[in-house]
Amino acid sequence: MPDVIKKKYHPGKIKNRFQAQVYYTESTTSTMDDAKYFAARGSVHGTVVCAGFQTKGRGRFPGRKWMSDPGGNLLFTIILKKTMLPFSVERLPVIIGFILCVFCEEYLGFSPSIKWPNDILYHHKKITGILCEADGENVFCGIGMNCNQELFPGDLKHTSASIFTITGKKNDPILLCEKVLGCMYREIENIGQNSTNPQFEVEKRLYNRGQKVKVIAGTPEKVLAEGLLSGIDEDGALLVLPEGEKFPVRVIAGEMVFVDD
């Protein structure tokens, strides 16, 4: 293990229901990149790499950055083994979205929505982003949740929120991480036991379901689908019903934007 990693990370005091190690550092470039380093050296299912600050946190698309105040937000990546998941990897982003909504409902007292495929919103403002990447054996789920941030720079002040701006209360991100991991462990187990239907749970929390949307991808932008947001299928793909059609278009990847009539 390189000396920089040994000095940077130490075993965290976060309780992990997955019975795996939690590593914590005050600052790093990206917990996603560090998690991949640990995974390549044998980290087990459920290992968590958590940081107080990221200098190069990133989003789902090239050039998108995750920006947050140092020390006040929840930033971590969990390493999950594909063979240990009771569902396909493709479903993971929306299932994690559902789990984070449950966490907010149970522990924070408000009910957010899932903007397909990987954002959590409250009153149209983003509070959490989810980034999932995979290799042959592992899937890496990165979560960035705005916790105690009071102000957001530039245009983000119109599109972003935090737990503090919603509830007026500040929380210890470490304690929140424990609760998120507890919810994650429980709900993944419930899905494996068929006591939770993830498609139903995601759809009832789906942001602006029934509204007119279009899904775009690429540069220059290509419209993949346009119509009414009707739901998701059992694999987590978005279902968009074009005007005048009987059957929805299935979209597995892209960026959803809303269309004014």
C-alpha cells in the first residue's frame, strides 16, 4: 500500500452492518478512486471508503463535479461484490435511491423523490447524488449527500439543498453514515427475501411521474425519448410514453429533463 494511502486513511469509528471495514480520511481526491484501489487489494463486500472532503469528486457525466464544503457533508463509496447482490447491477442506482429516501423518511423526517437514475431531490432541489461504477467483480457505489451546508455557490443555490436547509438541524455526517449503511443492509436483505418490491418502491417516489419529459444523451445532444414519464421497469430502466403511442419507450441510460407544455 503506498505511503500516501497509509497516512491518509485510518479505520473509522463507523459501525457497519455489512461487517466490513470502514476507512475514513479528512480529505482525498475521490473516494471512488480510492475504493477501487482498496478493492484491487482484496477489500471485502461492504467495505466503505469515507471522506470529509473531496478535491476531485465527480458526477455521472464527464466534466460534472461534486462540490461541497469541507467536513460538513456525507461523502463515501461502498464496495459491493456483484455475486452478493440479490439483483442485477443495472438496478443498483435506483435501488440505492430508494434506500436513501427511506433513510430520510425514517431518520430525518422528510420525504424526498428520486430523479431517475441517480439524484435525490426535495422540493425540486438536489440533496444527494449517486454514482455507480463497476469492474469485473465489484460495483462501486459513491454517495454524496449535502448535510450541513448552508449556502451554495452560483447557480447551485437555485438547484441544491441540504439536510440543514430542509430541517434547520445540523447532523454529524459520521452518525448519518452509520444509519445509511443500516438502511442499505436491511433493504438489500429485504429485496433478497422478496419482502420488498424495489420497482414499486421506486415508482411511488419517482420525481414528476406523469409529467412530460425528454431523455437526452451525447454531445451534441440526442433525444432518446420524449413523452410522459410513466415509470420504470423491473430492471430499473425508465419508461417514457410518447404522445399518441400505446406502449412506452424503454431507456436504460441518459439524462432526463422536463418539458414545459
